[in-house]
Amino acid sequence: MIPMAPGVKPSTREVLDAMLQTHAQEVLVLPSDSDARASVEAAAQEARNAGLRVAVIPSRSVVQTLAAVAVHDSAAPFDADAVSMTRAAGATRYAAVTIATKQALTMAGPCTPGDVLGIAAGDIAVVGNDVQAVARALVTKALSAGGELVTVVFGSDVTDEVRESLPRWIETTHPLVDVVTYDGGQPLWPLILGVE
């Protein structure tokens, strides 16, 4: 199983080399980013041509990758495992918080450099001035469609106060929801959120 790092756009050669270096006959690849999908699919085809059995799990975010890895069963038949992991990734809604670097007109209204942007499923859904407030709005929107688990991946730029208070707020405001946190250390994205 090869999880790809979020925000990293590997070349087809790099992905193929990683698959071959596993020395496995069956390889599961989790791109964690829709922008990496083309090079991953091309590498998977080359690996198949070389005799490997490869499945690309369509994860578009690190939280979808985490959901897929959580249900991975190395004892299960390869195809059944790939289907299970694909379902888990697909059932995970994802969002993220970042900081605007330029002025723009978004689906959520205008933004200027320094504004906090809440992105849900690839579209800007919230524009604000506070990381925690934007994250709360994203979690509330995501949970309005249901969910039992919120995954929070903290980036390298998130404050200790947000690390402590956001999970506590989720648990208090949504007492029937479990919260899992990870220190992802990713730059540019203070928070990546998943709801299952």
C-alpha cells in the first residue's frame, strides 16, 4: 500500500519506482490528491504492464486516505480489499482551511490576501478572518448531512489554542460524534477535516 503525501505532485516515474520498490505483486496506491491522479494512473498502468496487480484507491484528500487505510484488511482478497477501501474513501466528506494569497471573487464571496478560506469538496465555501471560526462553520456544514466521526489533521501553522479547543468544541457541540486528531505537519493548510 502506497499512500501519497498531501500536496505532493509526484511524477509517473516516481510513483512507478515506489511501486516497484515494494517488491510486492499486489499494490494499492492512495493518491490523497486529485491533482496527482493522472500520474498515479499512468504509473499504475505501467506497473500492470510489468506484471504487477495494482489498484488505485480514488482518495482526493488525506482524510479519505486515512479512512481507506482504517478499513484495509491484508488478509482479505486483493479485489475485496480495494473495493472496501474505495467505499471508505468515497464515504468521507472532506474540507480544509487555508489562507488566501490573492484577491479573488469566490463562491462564498470576495476574499483578500490574509483571509481565511474554508474549502469543502474543492470549492471555497466560507471566507472569514479566524481559522477556528471557519473550521467550525465547515464542520457544522459537513455534519448537517450526517456523520459519526470527524477527523482533524493539524498543519504546521495551526496554533496550540486551535489544536486544543477545536476538538473540544466538536465534542461539546456534537456529542454523538467521535473526534480523531492527527498532527499532519502539512504547510499551507492549517486544518484538513474529514466527516464519515
